[in-house]
Amino acid sequence: MPCPYSYIFLTAIPLDTAMTIGPVETQFFTLPHAFELYSGETLEQLTLAYETYGKLNDEADNAVLVFHALTGSQHAAGYNPSVPGVEDLWTQECHQGWWSNFIGPGLAIDTDRYFVICANYLGSCYGSTGPRSINPKTGKPYGGSFPQIRAWDVVHSQLKLLDHLKIDQLHAVIGGSLGGMLSVLMATRCPDRVRYVIPLASGAETTVLQRILNFEQIIAVRNDPNFNNGDFYEGDPPHQGVTLARIIAHKTFVSLNVLEKRARQDIEIKEKIGNFYKLSHPIESYMLYQGQKFAQRFDANSYLRILDFWQNYSLSSDTWAFASCQAQEYLIFSIDSDVCFYPEEQMSIVDALEKAGVQVTYITVHSTKGHDSFLLEPELYAPYIQFVLRGSGSA
């Protein structure tokens, strides 16, 4: 008999005072053999950069894997001022963990209870094997020759990391945005390796709007004169293209009202675009600043590889996708102001889970902050994450 799903509409609930994680270091796992990609190509060497928080218990059954979002990193919590090999990209913005207000003692993902793991995606640029890595066949960075990556490659590589850590089954897998898509992919492909599944502001497939926005970003990067088919590491990087790509994407991450408020009304606008256009409004200056800041911290080739696997992601929301997931429990979060992953996308997952007889709780978060709410407002998520992780949501 199908299990009913729950709809919970919530407002802010103050969190109890909790300690945060202090200094941390990135660790590296290198697979002792070649890694075959979904495409059939092979990487002779695979390294994943990852961080852990908390302690793995003797039974190895308290592990929580966190998938980061599109341009995130392994540094989910605490303070990490440097990562070997990526110093030029590890800007001040990267030093504080991107989910430090969610992960720690007493927080949403309580490190007094759980052993938390976060790894940088295969193909990304914060220490995991990617286009900036040295190709052992040439002794130079892969650059444009780095192979295509698919979502399964990211999941598969992190399963190898779990094997290395001797974790047979995760207590939970959690991810926001693109990370949520990867968490559901892992849960459905390998249902015996995951107990609880918590995607935040995510979806089951790449929508038409996402596909268009991603395509615009890909064109922006590739049309930068410095891109040179991805082989730009010995020259000037394609910062203009990456800046434009980020501007295209950024408007879907934060609500327009918040964007307008963040743009300082008292700034003196002096910058020009080309020879004729002077920035005429603070919002233009704000968006340009966001794009330029991003271009300093992220590799263009990695951005293209991740956008490419997002473009090719598809997990059918039909019942069959969850046919083997009856032993799992899902907690699905929507954000009512999200224009990157609209709430309808989460509803399609909820409906498929209910039809498959999988226990699921569906929560709509009311926020003015748009898609980025899942990064910024722990008080809207923590009580429900804690509730489900402790098993209180089971039938």
C-alpha cells in the first residue's frame, strides 16, 4: 500500500545556540587503478578532494554524504584557508565552508551524531581530477582534452571514496540544487547504499529553461577570445566569458527583490562596457561584480564540464525510477520563490515516490531569498532535517 506523503508549510524557527566547526583540512583519495567513465573513456588516475566532519562510528552506519551545488567545493564546513594545488582559485570567498551554518555540533547535520563527508566533483577544480590536472600522457594540463563527464561518473567516483572509507551504507545522502539531483541519482541507482535521501531545491531532470540558460553560459565561455578551445593555461584565462556566464546564471539564484536590495544605491558608477556603454544602474554594477568575483575562483573548463553533465542529466520521475527504493525515506524541500528549480519540479519527484510506495515528506519553505535560501537560512530547514535523520519520520 502506498505510503502517504506529508506537506508541511513552515516559517522561521530559531535554532538553539550551537558550536561551529573550527579549522579543517582537505584530504585526497587517489584510486589505485584506472577509472572508466560512462562514455567508455578511461582516466589513468582519479583523485578526489574531500573533507570530513565528526567521527565514523564502529558500525560505520552514521555517515552522511553531502553533494555540493554547481560551483561548490569539498569545503562544506569550518575554516580552510588553503588547498594544495589550487591556491590561485582558493580566494577569500572559499575559506569559510559554504554550509557551515548547517554542519556542526547541534546543527541541522549534527557532527556529534554523524560522520559527514563532502567531496569535490570529478571534473571540478578544487583538488579533484579535472581539466587543470596534469595529463600523465603529456605532462601538461588536460585543458580542452579532458573527457566528457556524466552525472553517473561523479556519483560513481564518490562511491569509490565510500568504499575506501569502508562505508557500505550511508545513513543519508543530502544535496542542494545540482547536488540534490546527484543525491537522487545515487539513491535510485544504488538503493542498498542509502537510507535517507534529502534533496533541497532540486529536480529529476534538466528543464527547458535550465537547458537554455546553461547553453547561454556555455556559448559565453567558448566565445571568449582567450578560451582557445580550453588550452589557455599558459596564457590569459577567459575571464570575460566566465563573468558573462555567471551573470546569466546569477539572476536565477537570488530573487529579483533581494538582488535589488543587495545592489548598493549609493555607489559611484564609473565602469564602462566597451567604448560606448557606461553602467547606468547599481544592479548592473552588482551583477558585473558577482561575475568578476566568480571568474577569479572557478576554472572555465571545469565550469563547462559540469554544465555539460547537467545538460545531459535525466532521471525519469516515473514510478519505475524509485521501484527499488521502498527501504528508503525521502525528505523533499521546495522554496516558493525559487526560479532556478521551480516547486513543480520537486512535486514530480514527490508524486513518483508516493506512487512507488516510498516514504516521503514534502516541505515548502517560504522565503524571499529564492534558490539560495538553502544556503542562507538554516532555521527554515534544520528542525526537519534533524527530525528525519533521527528516524522520527519513519512510519
